[in-house]
Amino acid sequence: MTSAISLENITKTFWQEPRKNGDSSEGRRGVHVLKGISLEIARGEFMALQGTSGSGKSTLLQIIGLLDRATSGSYRLLGHDAQGLDDDAQSDLRNQALGFIFQSFYLIPYATALENVVLPGLYSHTPRSELRRRAAELLERVGLGDRMDFRPAGLSGGQQQRVAMARALLNEPDIILADEPTGQLDSRTSREIMALFQDVNESGKTIVLVTHDEEVARVAQRTVHLADGKIV
Ligand SMILES: Nc1ncnc2c1ncn2[C@@H]1O[C@H](COP(=O)(O)OP(=O)(O)OP(=O)(O)O)[C@@H](O)[C@H]1O
Ligand SMILES: [Mg+2]
């Protein structure tokens, strides 16, 4: 069986344009953020990604999430040559295979919890009624059955992150990518959210989770440490 995620010698360089009034002979300066990352993540695995601030964790997660492209190297996602796909094919694969959870929950403030969860389904051809049924089921599953009609402002941080988790699950993705999902939560709420991640992993989903927090990382089966753009 192929890996969920297979990275080979991935690099990422951000290019700074030279200042317009500066000496043009200087040329462009490159910031080498990822310096040859090779990593296999198995289907169904729960992996934590740790490393100091600026080590490249979010950059790597963005590449894995098809939100950005590597500068060089090869990337296979669920058997697809992800690097070789054009932008449209990448979006299709992203919508179908990946769910995202971020530190700032990124919920739509004027939409209810239920409407927020329905959102990623609007790109598909699934009827609205079926999406609402699925969203309600997911909100029940994350313990928010009695909060479906609440707007984000009426929900606690932990509850907002639960809505974001339900939203990430709507399209039944194989892989969940999370960047500091407990970064804004107190330790008790953080443990509740991690229990949910464990649940989601046990239901068969692959999880890649970036965290600063040692206790959070312990929930994962494996921790990979990044330092200065390399795996250590
Ligand atoms: N768009 C960009 N242009 C230039 N440099 C960038 C860009 N995005 C990230 N970087 C640089 O890449 C490095 C790694 O950033 P990244 O956000 O991946 O770190 P991180 O490990 O997620 O850090 P944190 O724990 O603080 O979130 C940083 O030095 C940052 O300045
Ligand atoms: Mg980051």
C-alpha cells in the first residue's frame, strides 16, 4: 500500500526582490526555508511536527496541503504526483483529500456553526439538504449538537475549534492537516480537542499536526522534529 504522503528532498526558497532604488547588481536574495525534507507518512498515521519558531513547520504544512509549491523535490499525495499537477488539479485534489485546521479558527463570523461546517461542501455537487444533514451529524459528533445555530462570537475558543474540526471533516478527507490547533486554548480545552483528534485518527484518518506543545505532541504516534529547514 502506498503512503498517504511521500516527500523526497523537498526544498523551499522564498525570493526577495531587490529594492528598486538599490544596486541591481545585487540580484535577488533567496531565503532557504526548507533544505531537503524527505518524509513518508503512512495511511492512518498520526504524526506531530515540532520545531522552534521559524524552523519551517508551517511552510512544510502548506506544501503538504497544496497551498504552496515546493521549489524542488518530489511530492506524492495518496499516489498522485502532486508536484506535477496544475493549479486546478491541485485544488480538486485538495478539496477532495484534505481537511485543514488552524490556530485562528477562521470561521465566518456572520454564519452559524452549521453554515460554517456546510461551507467546504458548496464546491461539490452534493445537494444542500444532504450537506446540512452531514454538518449536523458532525456537530453532534464534536459535542455541539446544542450550538448549531450559534454564531462564532457566541462560542468559546474550544467550541469554535470544534466547529472548525467538523468543517474539516465535511468532505470526508483522508488526511487532516492542523497548524497549532490548540495554540489559543487553555490546557484543559486543549486536551479535549486532542481527544477529538485521537477519535478522528481512530476513525481511519491520517493526521499531520504542528505544535509547540510537548503534551499535545504526545498524543501522536510519531513526532518529527524540524530545525532550520531540516529534519533532525
Ligand atoms: N512568504 C514568505 N516570504 C519570505 N519568507 C517567508 C515566507 N513565509 C515564510 N517565510 C520564512 O520562512 C521561515 C519559516 O517560516 P514558517 O512560518 O514555516 O515557520 P514555523 O516553523 O511555522 O514558525 P512558527 O512556529 O513561528 O509558526 C521564516 O524565517 C519565515 O520568515
Ligand atoms: Mg507556523
